[in-house]
Amino acid sequence: MNSLASLDVAGKRVFLRCDLNVPLSNGAITDDGRIRASLPTIKNLLERGASIVIGAHLGRPKGEIKPELSLAPVAKRLEELLGQTVDFISNNGAAVTLLENLRFTAAETSKDDAERGAFAKELATLADLYVGDGFGAVHRKHASVYDLASLLSNAPGFLIQAEVEVLKKLTQSPERPYGVILGGAKVSDKIGVISNLLSKVDVMAIGGGMVFTFLAAKGKEIGSSLVETDLIPTVKEIIETAALKGVTLVLPTDIVIAPEFKESATPTVVPVDQMPSDQMGLDIGPDSGAAFADAIKKCKTVFWNGPMGVFEFANFAHGTQVVAQALTEVEGISVVGGGDSAAAVRALGFKDSDFGYISTGGGASLEYLEGKVLPGLAALGL
């Protein structure tokens, strides 16, 4: 495996695959964490005399040009953070050029190897070397992530190296007790990682919308809450397996409910045994938050992916706030697993430095923890 330090980049053009898939609201970036995470590699390449062509994506345009998913706001923010000119699309001679959203080209995400390969060859004409640093996309077999790396001398960037080092700590002899907190909307998004981690962790806490499938599996009334009824048998097996393996499975004992999914909805706290049939759960309750925090703070290694409730609504952000605070108090390593979790901690006023590590890739982190081979890492020899 090459390292970034071992690549001779002076006077060379480097194609740098970054993950600049930032959240936008009315065309404005609401969290620039992924842009900032790319800066160490960009600055290192520039300091060593390389010129850089950055490839990235934003959202899922599915091969169509969608102006609202243009990387133009990202180019502007990157220019501000670097303090130097960034050419956007047209190469006017600046040391840094940012290409338009690669997913505007259907071949980038094509399932057809030949289509992807042809697009990768086009991209390869833009540079002499390839550096992969878009960790949030390494679980995708995409042209700029997977195929392009095989066409040029390559190395992982600093971000990917850091992410892999952290994930190895979580999968290879983690310090115990080892706890995992999983939230988010759907159990189906997390089944693989839950099943794989049940044999590795000491504590597993479940919150967010996915908890209602667990509560339904235990025979609880869940009202109009989000539920995946087809997964109830699978969840029952998970609950049984956790008990057999001696894993402490922490589920909420109380829930914050409301009559509708609305920011102005009036919150009410009820025990999990007393959910009205016409209400929906939008956060774990205060007793649950305290129990989750207590379980987390006893662990030496903690991984968290997925908010505990609808953190974007102030009335339903308390559970996520409490869990985030507990992670800042872990004596060992605490890892926030990208995606909505990373956005949540920043939105709630926490600093990146409050945690052991904030990953840039939610899906990529989960698939790594599932034990899957990630195409973008395999292409870089990792």
C-alpha cells in the first residue's frame, strides 16, 4: 500500500476524490464539517507542489443535472477555508480545481463495469496520480471511488487513513466495556451492523425511530410511530440473541410523544407501556436518556450512529443531546459515526474536539463494522 507521504507529487496533477456531500438549506451550507475534514490532505498536496483536481458528489441526482445539487456553494466555501482561488469546473490555472457534481454523469454510479470504466478513463486524463480521501463514499463501487484508483498510481489521503485507524480500534480488540448506541429512522438500515456487533459488544442501546420496531416486537403499543412490521420476527431474534450472549440491550422506558410530526407539536412524556394509539413517538424520554447516559459513561469504547429522536425539532432533541453529552464524558474512545449523528452534535452546540472522533461517513462506517469489504478501500489496498 502506498501512503500519501510516499507519493512523489511535486509538479504533478493529483485527482483527489473527496467527500464534500454537505447538507444544504436554500442553497446555503448548514454544516461544513466534511469540507474541513478534507483540508489536511489538500493543504499537504499543495505544500508539496502538486496541483489538484477535486472530484466529489452532492446528493443523489441519479445522472441528471440538478442545479440545486451543484457543488458551486462548496467551491465558494472551500475557497474561503483555503484562503486561495478555487477554479470551479473550468480550469483557469489555479492550483485547485473543483469539478461539478460527479453524479450528474450517470456512468459515475452505473452498475455496468464498462460504463463506469469508460468514465474513469475520462477522469484519468485530468491527472497523473490519484488520492482517495472521500471516506463517506468508499462503500460505493463508483467510477471515481473504485475504478479510477486502478488507472493511476494511488494512495489514501489523511482522512481515510484516520477513519480506518479508528474503525480498526472498534473492530480489533476494543477496550472494554464496549458500547454501541444506534438510532435513526429504520431498523432495516442497521440490521447488518446490529447482527455483526452482537457478538462483539457488551452494551447495545437502541433509540430513534427504529426503536418502535423493537418495542412492537416486545408486544408494546406504539401508536402511529414509525414501524417496520416485516422485521418484527428478525428483531425478536436479535433480542433473544442479545440475552443469550449476555449483551446488555438498553431500550427506552419512556417516550416523548406528539399527535403529529411537526416542530410545533406539543410533546408529552409517557411510559412505554402507556402510548396512546393516536400518538407517535418522536424522542426517547428523560428517564431513558438518563439510563442511556449511565450505560455509555461506564464504557471504555463507544460507537454512536443515529440520533435518538427528531433532533431538528427543539421539543424532541433532548434524547440526542443527553447521549451526545454522555459521549463527551467517556474515559476511553468515543466515536460519532458520521451522517445525521455528526450533524446533530454540531447543531446542538458541541465541538468536534468534545469527542474522541467524528467520522465523516455514516453508511461507510456501518458497513465496515458489519465486516463488509468496502470497494473504495480495497482499491487503495486498505
